[in-house]
Amino acid sequence: MKKGRILVTGGTGYIGSHTVVELQQAGYPVVIIDNLSNSNLEVLDGIERITGQRPPMVEADCTDMAALEQLFTDYPDIKGIINFAASKAVGESIEKPILYYRNNLNTLLNLLDAMPRHGVKGIVFSSSCTVYGEPDSNPVTEAAPIKKATSPYGNTKQISEEIITDVVNSGAPIKSVILRYFNPVGAHPSAEIGELPNGVPQNLIPYLTQTAIGIRKELSVFGNDYDTPDGSCIRDFINVVDLAKAHVIAVERMLEDKSDNKIEIFNLGTGIGLSVLELIDAFQRATGVNVPHKIVGRRAGDIEKVWANPAYANEVLGWKAQTSIDDTMRSAWAWQCKLRERGVM
Ligand code: NAD
Ligand code: WQD
């Protein structure tokens, strides 16, 4: 049976591009919408080199309803949406809350509004473990309480989950799967696509790989006085290709009515908590490349420790994170080396 087309919003971004690859490899026709606010068109070349197919792409903003209407009219076979399009820098969201609320919420509202008019059955939404704040205990299940958001970015994820729930419960003819990612890291093993941070990276892995290659002098480890075995924070680092694969399963489950629930929520993580210092060790071990680093003070707003209990996704989706942390670190390093080779950075 021919598979319905999947609209991938933010499809030239980090997680979106890896998901487009997995969708195409699973036989799904796709179409990307992206305004290139945090990505570029060369990503399409990378996807094409991996899959042999260039995904169609509409360069437009999801907050532009007329552009979305046009897209749905031009691609009447769209059956599902994966909504990656959002602004995602936590620090920037504190300085520019209106930008974050407008971009992230209007994008979602427009998509939910347009779906029934165009016969689009379901939407997969990129949420985050940030909704759990500092959890009362680890590993975290989907039933853990939602804590007050500490940034406008985090708040957009909480509000988005509520908006989706309200719209689905209103009887709108749509379904949704909400995926709460832990810390996505690494790159496609081909090193054709990966994460492209804008300016000085705020996240650990891009800062680490840029330090390893000499763009940054030293990686600052934010705090070694936390209540953890080595004093540094603990996260659940999930390989981006493993994460992308979960989206294909979620889309299929939604479109093929494999569940009676109109809305489902899954944690996507490995179930393994790794400290910042352990991650640096893993990178050095896996690549043989030294990462100059020093301990500095805590970063305001950081969560001490959070890692997933992914049992629900493992059982219900039949999905499990499979890539070892060493392979993930090697993929991040290969991607950084590819960027250097191409003269990007
Ligand atoms: P990204 O910035 O690499 O990708 C987002 C893409 O969306 C970019 O290509 C950007 O140009 C595009 N975009 C943004 N606003 C748009 C708009 N209004 N219209 C069209 N395109 C728009 O980010 P990512 O890391 O791939 O994250 C994807 C999603 O996953 C986001 O919703 C993010 O909040 C969520 N998420 C990311 C992480 C993470 O650590 N990377 C963790 C949890 C959740
Ligand atoms: C990881 C750990 C830092 C940089 C953020 C968002 C979250 C989610 C993922 C989307 C922390 C430490 C970092 C550095 C360091 N995104 N660190 N030196 O903070 O877990 O999550 O991205 O939803 O919402 O908050 O990720 O990669 O920034 O940090 O020591 O230069 O690495 O303190 O403990 P975080 P991160």
C-alpha cells in the first residue's frame, strides 16, 4: 500500500533532517517546510547523498497561515505531520520571550487548525524532558509531575502539550503523539548531516567537539559540586538516529490506527544517566582525541540530574535506543571533522 506523505516542519534542522532520512528509507514520501532560521539548504544535499532522494522542500514560515494553506493544497496527499519547527535556545528565550511564544505556539496552532481542512490525520510533536524540571526521582516515567517551566522555551513545550490535548479532546478529527526527548546528540554515521550550531554553542556536545578540533580553547564544565557521584550533572544522551527512528514508528502507529488512544506521550531516552565528566571521558576514549576542559561554577537554571525510564516506549512502540555512547561520540566527531573539511568551521 502506498504510504501517505509526511509533512516535516523544521525538516532541514538537526533532528528533522535525521528523521527525513529515516522516513525516506522507510518508504514515506515527505515534504519539508523550513524558514531556514536555524538551518541551511545544503542539508538537502546531505539527505540526498544518504538516501538517493532529494526531499521536496518549501522555504516558508509555519506562522504564515497562507503559506501553509498553499503547501497543503500543493501536496494533497499529506497524511501526517512531524512538527520540529521551533526556536530552541533556552537562554535566548529568556531575553526574547515574545519571539519564542509567537514562533513555537503560532506554528503549532496553525498546523492544528489546518489539519482537519486538509484531511491530515495526525501530528507528532517534539516535546522535551524539560517539562519534568528537576524530577523528584530518576529514572523519569511519563507519569512524573510536570514542574513549573524555568524558561519561556520550556513553557512553550508545556503549553504546546496542553494545546494539543485540548484540541484532540475537543473532538477534532486528529490524533497526536507527543515525544519527550532527553538530550539528543551525535550525527548520522555517514557524517553527511549533523548538528549545526549558530555562533558559540550553548549545548555540551557541539562545544565539546569544537574544543576538540581547536575552535574553542577549553570546555567549561559547569559545576562539580552537585549531589552526583562525580559532582557533575547527569543527563540521558540519546543518539539522534535512534531518536529519528522512533518518529517513523510513531507516525506509522498514528496513521495506521495501531492504538485506540487519540493522544499518546512517550519518553525518548536510553535509560542511562551519564555525567558530564563521564561523557567527556567517553568522547576521549572513543575518538582518542583530547578535550581540554576545566571545572567552573554552576550554570544558572541547570537541572542536577535527569534520565529517562523509556520502558513505555520500549514496550508500546517496540523501539529501543541501540547505539552505544562510543559510536555516538565517534559520529559527533566525524561530523565535526566533516565541517572542517568543508570549511564550514
Ligand atoms: P533545529 O533548530 O536544528 O531545527 C528546527 C528547525 O525549524 C530549523 O531548521 C529552523 O530553521 C526551523 N524553524 C524554526 N521556526 C520555524 C518556523 N516558524 N517555520 C519554519 N521553520 C522553522 O532544532 P532541533 O534540535 O532539530 O529541534 C527540533 C525540535 O525538537 C524543536 O521543536 C526542539 O524544541 C525540540 N527538542 C530539541 C531538543 C534538542 O536538544 N535538540 C531537545 C528536546 C526537544
Ligand atoms: C548538558 C549538561 C550543562 C555546556 C538543554 C535544554 C533542554 C533540551 C536540551 C530542548 C549540563 C553541561 C553544557 C558546556 C557544560 N532542549 N554543560 N559545559 O541543559 O541538559 O538541556 O538542551 O528541549 O530543554 O535546557 O543540555 O547540552 O546545554 O547541557 O558543562 O559548555 O552539560 O551544565 O549539565 P541541557 P546542555
